[in-house]
Amino acid sequence: MIRNPVDKVIDSLVIVFIGLFALFCVVPMIHIFALSFSGNRAIMSGEVFLWPVEWNFHAYSAVFGDVSMMRSLALTVILVVVYTAVALVMTIMAAYALSRRNFKGRNVMFGLIVVTMFFNPGIIPNYMLVKELGLLNTPLSLILPLMINAFLLIIMRTSFSGVPHELEDSAWMDGCGHFRFLLQVVLPLQLPILATIGLYSAVDRWNMFQDALFYINDKNLYPLQLKLYQMVINSQVNDATAQEGFNAATPIPQSIQSASIMFATVPILLVYPWLQKYFISGMLQGAVKG
């Protein structure tokens, strides 16, 4: 196909824009990486930008030697695995039921689920509910209230609705029940969408700290993101206290803060390359089938 000069100029501008946007996203991460491997003197004097100065591993030694940090990492990994498994099971069962043609009232129930995307009860009612259920200061408070995401449920329901009716009718003629049909017929055809939902759920749970901030007071139960949040807040408080002339606790070096950020970010980034192909095809599959 012959393209005119205007199209080529537009394509070039789009490529440049996307490249600049990607650069703006990557540069802060590279800066944090450089800070994490630099010496405190170089950091305080502002010598570090995109490459470590006075290269050393002291910050990472401090992070990996911190028992509370490793405990938060272990707890976060457990939470991510359990939450992702629970979210997948609950979303699969709900999406399968709502995708069945003979399920009476499915449109009404689906409408009620969609409404929750636009009307949220708010922080205080959610906190009161968790408190009345006796879930405060327990890991269950970080799992049960978020078991089903309405947006992800819609994607999976749309994908399930795309299973050919002839395949379903054939399964019923062979004496297949709902659970067998779901496990042996539907799910093997939905691996991309399952990977997509699982990735979304895992990333959400890994990055989320607000619910832990509200529901968890025991420092031994701090997930990794809340641990980092407390570290940054304490450093800011110490800096402000020192500027006012009061005695403050020893501030956490910026190199250790940067190493902690890398420590919390890299594991979830490593998951994307393995699931990227499923992620892209799953999103398309859940969007266009119906």
C-alpha cells in the first residue's frame, strides 16, 4: 500500500510522542535504581541522576537484613497468592452463572453488580462492616472485602458468553453437569482470560496499601506497600522535626528508601513478560465476545 507524505509525518509524530511518554515513565525508575546503588555522600550532594555514584550494595544489604521487611515480603506474597486464587474462583463461578442462558434473573443480578462500579459506600461504611465482622487486624480483612471486582467479572462473563451454544448442547447430551462442563470444557478454552484476571488481581493486591492502612494496626501484619509507606512518612516526619530544632530519630538514608522501593517493585515487574501474551489476547477476548 502506497502511503502519502502526510501519513508518514503523522506516524513519525506518534512514534516520537510515544517514545517521549515511555521515556518519562522509565526515567524516574532508573533514577531510583541509581540512588539505591549510590553512596549517601553522592546522594546528599545531588550528584546522582541516572547512573550510580560511589557504587555499593550497602542499601540492599540493609534491606535484606531487615527482619521486618522480609516478614512483610513473605506476608505480601502469601496474600497475593491466596487473594488471586480466591478472586479467580469467585469470579469464575459468578461469571459462569451470569453467562448461562437459562439462569432466570441474570440480567437483574448483573445490573446490580454493574451499579457497584458507579456507587461506592465509602471508607467509613466499609470500615464499620469490617469491624463488625471482626476482621480488623487480620489478613482476612485484606482478602474477603475485595474478592470480586465488578470490572473483571464483566470481562470474564463476556468471554464465557462466547462459548458456542452447540458445544454446550453437545455436552448436555453426553450427560455433562455444570461443574464438569465448566472445568473440562469452558475453562480450557479461557486460559488467556484467566491469566488476565489473575494478573490484574495479583497486581492490585501487591500494590494496594490503603485497605491495610485502615484495617491493620499490628506492625507484624504490615504488607510490603504499607511498610514502604510508613518508612517514607517516618522519614518525612523526622526531617520536619529536625528542621524545627527538635531531637528526631535517626532518619532512614535515601539509598535505603530507594532500595526498598526497588525491592517492592521488581518482583511484580518480572511477572509481566511471562504473562504478556495471555494478557493482551485475554483483554481482546473479553472485550469482543458476546
